[in-house]
Amino acid sequence: MPWSREDLAARAAKELKDGFYVNLGIGIPTLVANYIPPGMHVVLQSENGMLGTGPFPFEGEEDPDLINAGKQTVTALPTTSYFSSADSFAMIRGGHINLAILGAMEVAENGDLANWMIPGKMVKGMGGAMDLVAGVKRVVVVMDHTSKEGDPKFKKACELPLTGTNVVDLLITDLAVFSRPTRRDLFKLIEVAPGVTRDEIRSKTPAKYLE
Amino acid sequence: MTSKKVYADAASALKGVVKDGMTLMCGGFGVCGIPENLIAALHDSGVRNLTVVSNNAGLDGVGLGLLLKARQIRKMISSYVGENKEFERQYLAGEVEIEFNPQGTMAERIRAGGAGIYGFFTKVGAGTQVAEGKETRTVDGETYVLEKGLVADVALVKAWKGDTEGNLIYRKTARNFNPNMATAAQVTLAEVEELVEPGVLDGDSIHTPGIFVQRIIQGANYTKMIEKRTVRKRVEGSRAVVA
């Protein structure tokens, strides 16, 4: 059985380490916050200008001046700090963030990532995604292994316009996990979802990877 | 002593600085920290053909959405313009232009513009559409893209508190692009929730020093719309922090 959204978030959370500064993308990556192991100190950065992003507020305690990068209402922690957009991206571009977890439309075998536009459709923009993948030390992608139409998303080369070249370090799909020790290496299949066979993964993965 | 920077309201603050075809910076992230009063007054001024530098394009009929609806914007320079049907319609009809900037590149272009820096080389966007038509340079095996500083004729910013000298303090994530934009325009107009006399604000706590602000108003009737209201249930012992 393929991994669920919650399973994917829990798996991505295993990449967290004590003391990490982490940026979580919109969607499943946001759920990773629910799986930070008790006792582990992880600081979440929201690129709109907040370090130490707290949980959603209780009803009635929402503050319009306090949102995350997904524009959702959040709360502050005793350790929270706020800063300008330029300072926020100095943290990101300057390599001060340890880990970014984000979604993708396509990942290529060389680590290229596409997640911001589909030609011919309305383009909403890349937001902070290009800055994050270019600047954050370790980039983890969480995505479905295939599209809704069943097309593979882990490919030989991205067909969609790129967000970044050679930027993905770990790929978590609903079927498998692929990692590579450095950005000069090929991805290696390291985990398989329960009930999923290596043959099935092979048949749904045009990208070259090590078994 | 009354400061020459203080104006009675948004409409009078805009007088003499607004021109058709001008480039405008507008603070805010989504609808958080947007200069509501100044945008409304800009809408009422009827100014047209604006090039607007703003992270987003507002929502339908809210924030910059007001200006879009009235066809006052010719071009947006933004990082993300989702959640706005009118923008989408005008864009697909070729009525409005968009230049996408990676969010951090946009912030840094504004910072550079305000700091008198012509441009900078960044690896953000290298090898993507963002680099097309731009000078690139490869140093030590890494490719960088030349991004130019960004300046505007007018910047509209929103702060929490300000004094009559134009010193500003922002609140929480409503800060976002506001302090950077305040530095990068010929004329910066600030609106604040609370306008105070000099000496009330702690000099160590000022985010935007008054030199960057030419005109300031006390804002009124803030809507402070929440784009995505997310809450958590009060469940005893629950560790879930996001929905």
C-alpha cells in the first residue's frame, strides 16, 4: 500500500535533526511540523519573515499580523523573531537554513526540480521556491510518485520549466524513498512502501537510479 | 512643533506625488501588512498605467485587487499572484503584464536599489527561465545571474507605529517587504495604526529610520483581512500543531 499524506510527513520528519533551522513548504511539508520528535529542538522558518513559527492559533486567537508563508494564521513561540523579507532571504540564500522540505511536479535523475509552472496554464509564480532550493543546504522533496493521470514524475529530465538545477538531495514519494550522498551522485532506492514491489517502482520510474 | 511629514489623510498624502505611468512599490505579503488606506486613496485618485512592485497582487477587490479591478495597473513585478481571479482574467486577455521574480531576489533587488547598489550576482534562478536574457557569470564552477537593483517613484508602506519624524515600527509578520521598500523610492508614504510624537518610540526599536519616509499618515478603519484562517482544536494532550 502506498504511503499516505501523514506517512509521507512522518517520513520527512526523520530528516530533522536537533538544532536544525527548517523551512517547510505548503501542503504535505507543512504537516511535518506534527512529527517533530518530542524533545528535539527544531526552529521553523517562514520566509515571509518569521523564525520560530508556532502552531495554528486556537479559535478566536487568530492575529491578522501573524501568518506563515502559506498565508495561514499561526502563533508565536517564546523564541520567535520577526524580520524583513530581505533578511529572511539572506538566511535562505546565505545557507543558514539547514533543511527545506517542499513539494514538486517533477524531479530529474540529476536532481533538477520543477515545481512552479505548467506552460499553457495560468502561472501563479515561484514565490520563494527558487531561492530556497538555491540556498538551503539540504533539499528534501515530497511528492506523489506519479501524476493523477499516472505519468511518472521522477524522470530522466524535467520537461516543465525548472525551479533549480541539481538541487534535490532526498526524494520521498508515496511509493519509495531515494537518496544520494552528494549532488554528484545518482539517487539510490533506500526504502519501499509496504506492499509495493521494486518491480512496480522500476516500471513507474524513467529516472536512472541505483537499486 | 508639527512635522512637515505628517499629512491629514491618505488622499492629501498622495497629492503631488502620483502620476500616470509611475512605478510604485507596495508593501505586504498576501494581504498581511498592506497599506490599506493608501491603496484605497490611490484607487480614488484614478491614476493609471501603474507598474507595481509587490510580492502579490492582492485578492479580488482587496488590496491591490482594488487597483486591478479598476484597470489602474499595467504591469506587476511579483513573486506570486495566485488567489486572484481578476488578475488571471486580465493576464490571459493580455491586459496586464507580469514579471515574476523569485521572492528573495525581489527582496534583494529592492534592498540593493535602496542602498545604491547597481546589481548583484546570485545563484537563484541560474539555469531557469529567470536567467533568460540576463548576464551570467561562472565562478568556481557555480553559475550566477546578474540581478539589477530595483527603485520606484513612490513606495506605499504600512507600519504598526510611527512618529512624526517618520520613524517606523512594524508588527510581527506584517513587516515583510515594507522596510525594504521604504528605502527604495523617490518618495515613501507610510501609514501607521498609531502615530505618536517624537520620543515616544524607543530609538533602539525603530525598524525604519525616518530618513526613508517622506510622508506619514495615521491610518483609519483597518480591515486586516485574514486570507487563510487556520485554527486548532483545544484537544487535551493533542500534539497536532497544524491541520
